[in-house]
Amino acid sequence: MTNIDKYGFSADRPITKLEDDLLGRAEFSKNLSDAISQWKGHDSLVIALHGDWGSGKSSIKNMALAHSKQQENSPTIIEFSPWEWSAQDKIIEAFFDEISKSIGRKNTSKEDQNLANIFSRYGNHLSTAHTLLKDANLSIPLLTTAILSTGLISSYFTNNSQLILLITTLTSITSLVLSATEKGNELLGKLSENYEKKAKLNEKTLKEIRDELIEALAKRKTPLLIVMDDLDRLTTTELRMIFQLIKANTDFPNVIFLLLFQKDIVEKKLTDSTQSGENYLEKIIQIPFTIPQIQLKQVHEVLFKLLNNVINSHTDANKKFDQKRWAEIYHKGFKSYFNNLRNVYRFNSTLCFNFNLFKNNDIFEADPIDLIAIECLRVFEPTVYAKLSQSKKAFTTLSSSYGDNQSEKIKYSRVIEDVINSASEKNRESVKEILTSLFPTIQWIISNYHHTHHSYQEWFTQLRICHKDHFDKYFKLSFDSEDFSTSDFINFLQLTNDRERLKEKILALDARNVLEDFLSKFEAYSKQVPQENFNSYLYAMLDAGDEINSESSKFLGFSAQTYLFRLSSWCLEDIQDIKSRTKILSDYIRVC
């Protein structure tokens, strides 16, 4: 069975292939890959790839790795995500374990199987001290890891029993901090037990294992490429642990570290009273790269392509799409929210879903531009969206140019201002422009311009959010709660060519006690009655006029009968030729 993506969801995952590049970054990725593949040195190389959130760091990394795999003598690639292990507090153990497994799995040569084994034993030595002491004092495991990994102390010990003595000494210091608590006793017991096992299982000292590891790495014809992404998600303690781990092993030959993170975030986390985060990173990272800046034109081209797919998914939505209105909303505020592909895909996923909710067979039950704009506010300005949903009267009330509306104007003005001010500061002006375009009904408040009732009726037929009868569905994301859908009015229009069927429809609506409300809203559609249907349309209303309720259900409102007579009168007014108008009426009277 074929699965069809009806809702157009995007998982917002980085691209993995060079051919999927939409932003012209494939060449940069290839060059990065070539530089890594051609490097060979006696010490480790630490490369950083900097970029803001959503700027495409992971996509560039994926393309670079894909290109590397296609080359001869490509590096052995090991992707390690410390963020995935941070919650379990097993970063160091997982780091060496992942390297060992990757080398052993990806390479079948005897030399690399041996290298995997050495990495495993080396990692076991380092992770034991860290794991056992982490609950006592984080500075001690970091210090222990750094000291042991450099081999400066382990070189003085010829067997594991002497190394145990060192750890026991460190443990004694820790015990002073723990004050012989139950937790402290448990940790000390675990420490002793684990190192006794280590002494039985391992014959070589840590320095000997380290030397063996360096020798094995130096013999490799291709480097190990260790990739770490999302470092900016780590806590300050975890970041220091990772960078200490890298720094302590920079003398490993044929090893390249590729680190991906947002520079300002990591620098801020690493800054303390002793040094700035910038200086901290400079001591570790040898080659920093900043990813190429995204061209907004390219991002917006992707946005337009996706929006076209959404609009073209329904014929009526495409028909309703007003290019002039779209250009106004896009340039005045909409485009400011799309400066990276992540925002584009995030927005498109929710828009696709909500767009489908308004498909009612052949009718699209919303204005597509209004839906796009309001979805933009929902995704990127949730506070604005929430306040707007509670401000229906302020945004949909049409005021006449007659009379004194000053008190109402002041009240609504405060509501509108509050909604606009709840936007993010950098996009506040964009929100104001979007709302002004969506709600021409507020122009009498902000610019003293008054629209006519005729305009308000047009907005009703266009399903605009600015009309009080359509406002709610843009927030409920449903038209089912409306008394009448657009298709109800379209169907009524289609019946105007059949006198008997139209009469039956009118009487059926009256029997449901909804005719008065239906006709009051159909008035906005009355100008769409085809002229060739005038006779049957007019006769059906006159036929039904005597059989329906002549009393209004609303105080000072029009009755259903009055609405029928109003519609009949407007129909006759639209017949310009007086003789034709007279003939229609005289024919009806003669037949009756």
C-alpha cells in the first residue's frame, strides 16, 4: 500500500545528499571534505563549524561526510552526539565506546580491530575514575581524566596496584568532602571494587595503553574523523568535560575532531571569572569555520515553491488567491519571519495541515491569504495570536462615518495597541502591517478611514477574517461550527435556475427556523445570481413569500419575509430595461 503525505509534514531534518542542496552550499561542503581527507599530522586537528540555530550546520556536515565517503582513502567517520548521552551522565564512557565500536564495525582489517580494542581498554580506564567520582565532586573526575589521559602520573607506576594507590589517595580527599555519609561510603566501596577488577583484567598501565594507541594511530593510512554536533545543547559542565577530553588527547596522530555549535552560546556558557569563553575555545580549536551566509532570495524561493504546492492543492483556494493582496502582506511583514529553511519547513508543515481542514469538497471555506498570514502569527508570534483570538469586536467592528463613536474608538484602539505590542520587539512593525492588511475594519480606528457596508458584505463572500461571521473559524480551525458554510450559499445560487427546487429550499430553511439568518447573509451573495436566472429566482421568492413567517425572531430585526422582498426588489433593480422589468412582473401576476 502506498502512503501519501496528505498533510505535507516536514520532519525538519538536515539534508544528507549533495544533490538535495537548495542553498548553493554543496561546493563549500566539498572543499571542507577535501581539506579533512588530505590532512595527515603527528597531532590531532580540531576543526569547528560555527553557525546560528537553523543556519544549516548539520546539512553542511552531512554533505561533507557524503562527499568524503565517495573518495578514495576516505577517513573513518565516527559521529558522536554527546547531547544524547548527557542525561545519562555517561559522556566519557560513551565517547570511547562509540569510537571502538565504529572502528570495529566499519573496518575488518586486523590492524583496525586491534585499534578498536585499544580504544576500548583506554576508555575503560578513563571512564572508571569519572563514573565513580562524578556524584562527589565534578572537578575531581575532570582533573583525574585530564591527568590520567596525559600519562604524566601513570608513567611513574609500573603496575595497576600502584595506580590503585593513586586513585585511593584521590578518594581519600573526596571522602573528606563526603564526610563519611552513606552516599560517600557507597561510592568508595564501588571505587575499590571496580579497580580490583581492573587490576585482574588488565596487565598494562594506562601509559602503556596510551603509547600503544598512539603507535597504532600513527600507522593508519587514513585519519579518524570524529564528528560532534549540537554541542551548544550541553550544559556548562558537560561542555567543559567534552573540551577537556579533546584537549587531553590532542597528541593523538591521524585524529580529526569536527565540532558543530553556535559560537556565541558556547562562549557564554564557558565564560567565568577566570577567562572568557572566546579565549577558552581559542586554546583548543585550531581551525574555525563560519558557514556561508544564507541568501534570503534562495530561502524565499523554497518558501514560494512550498506555498504554491499548498495553494494548488485545491482548485477553489487557487481561484480565491489574490496576488495583489499577497504581495502587500508578503512585503509589509510576512517575509521577515523566513530567514532560514528551518522556519520555512516548520511553517509549511502546520500550514499544510490546517489548510486541509478547510477543504469542503469543491469549496475552500477560508480566504487562503488570510489563512497563510494568521498561521504565520500562530507559529512565530503565539502571544499575538492568542490575544487576537480574544479581540474579535475590536478587529471586526465596522463603524459608520455618521454618529459619535469616540468612546468605542478609544476602547478598541487600546485593545489593538495591546495586541501589536505583544509581538517580539524586532518584528513589531511587521505584525502591525500584517494586522492592518488582514483587518481593513480597523482603519476607522487607526487612520479615520471608514469602509462602506457594501465592502463589509464583499468581505463576507470572500470569507475574510475581518468579517465577524468568519473570524472565529480561523482560530477554531474549523468551519463545522458555523450555521452556514460557503457551500450552502453556493448551492443556493445554483438553485436559482430552478423555480420549484429553490422554493422548496426556502421553505425547508423556514421549517428549520434558520431562513431569516440565512437570507440576511445571502444578501452579500445576491449580486452573483446570473441574469439568465432572474425569472426563476424572482418567482421562487415571490411564491414562498406568502408561506413563510412574517415576524422577526430578533428585536428590531427584519423578518424572513422582509428579506425575501428586499432580495426581490434588488433583483428587479438590476434589470436595467424598464420594459423587461415590467414584463417579468406582469407575467407572474397573470399566471397567478
